[in-house]
Amino acid sequence: MKIIVPVKRVIDANVRVRVKSDQTGVETANVKMAINPFCEIAVEQAVRFKEAGQAREIVVVTIGASQSQDILRTALAMGADRAILIEAESTLQPLAIAKLLKALAEKEAPQMFILGKQAIDDDNNQTGQMLSALLGWPQATFASRVELSADRVAVTREIDGGLETLSLRLPAVITTDLRLNEPRYVKLPNIMQAKKKPLTIMKPADLGVTLPSGVKVLKVVEPPKRSAGVKVADVAELVNKLKNEAKVI
């Protein structure tokens, strides 16, 4: 089975995000970048499938600038077999990304897409669902447990009422939740070996996809600072402030 794992390059989760002085976006110059945490979980799950003999090849793909090669090398060091970079300088919306992944699927003929449920920078949580619709494949989102058997995959996901288990016929699209696994620590020898693994660079035109202009960001501003809290003497004073000052009741 061939598995494609789309990944995204984002600002490291431990870095404090700052807005640019001209409010055109967030500052990324000299900022530590990393593979999106949900994407890292997806790579880990694909590698576990291969280690269990349930997958023969893992292909990681990202869509972005040439600097995105660093996260592809990270995924290769984790255990992926080869990587593909689809170069695109502009920020793409989920539908455009899903169209590119669909075109890649027609070229690579995978049996599964497994990707993070969302990216921590835009939090759209849309790409997996859109890709499933474009391909006409079954989907299971927010996976906290995945089990393969023959031509089917069982996915356990968290819902409001508890846990739900879905059985999908392959090929399928799966998006991962945080509780699916704990990604492995990448060791130096694996990083060195990853440099020898193939990394293909292509353009959207190579896949026959024309990217739309999409959404234009007009301004990015920081959220307003929270004011200090106050102490109240009793419940009556609390209710009075909520009613007359905050006007929430």
C-alpha cells in the first residue's frame, strides 16, 4: 500500500507569534519554523504502518516555498521514503491545496491519504474533507486510533457523546487528532540518511492545476489586551457588575 502524507511548514509551536509592523501578516524572518504538529502525527502513523508491514511506500508532500524542504527532510528522517515539494510562493487556501493533492493522487495512485486535521497557523480544518470530496473517497476525521485490515481501515474518533468507530473501504482519506500517537524523536543518523533520499520539486502546472487568486489578506492585527480582573465581595455584586457593567446578562 502506498500512503501519501501532506505536511505543512508553520511557525514552531513554542515561538511567540508577532504581527509585522505594517500589519500585512505575521513575522517569519529569523523565526524558527517546524513541521505542523498534526502533520507530524500523520507521518508517525504512516511510518508505523510501514514498520508493521502494512505499507510499502510513504510519500510526503508539501506545498510552499523552497524553504519548505526542511520539513520534508524531517519527515524523511522520521521514516518516509521520498518527498515531493510543489513550489508555490503565494499563500494557498484549502481548496487550492486539495485540488493539487487530487492531481497528485491521479499521478501517484495511493491507497491512502493521511494528514493532520488542521494546521496550527490558520486552523481551517478543511483540506482533508475537501480532498475526500474531490476524489470521491470515504473519509474519517479526527482519528484517535487507526487499524488496517485487508482492504479496509477502522478509525476511532472522538465525538461529543464519546467514541465513534468507522469502517472505511480503501482508498480513503484520514485526518489525525493529537491523541493518535506520540511522534518519535529524530536521531542524527536518521537526519543524515534523509539527505540521500529522493526529493522531487515540481510546479502546480506540472500537475495541470491553475491556482486561483483566492482570499486576499487585508490586515493582520493582534488581539486586544485583556484588562485586569476585579474582586467582588459577594454574589449580589457579581450579578450587578455582569448586568450593568459587562451587560452579559
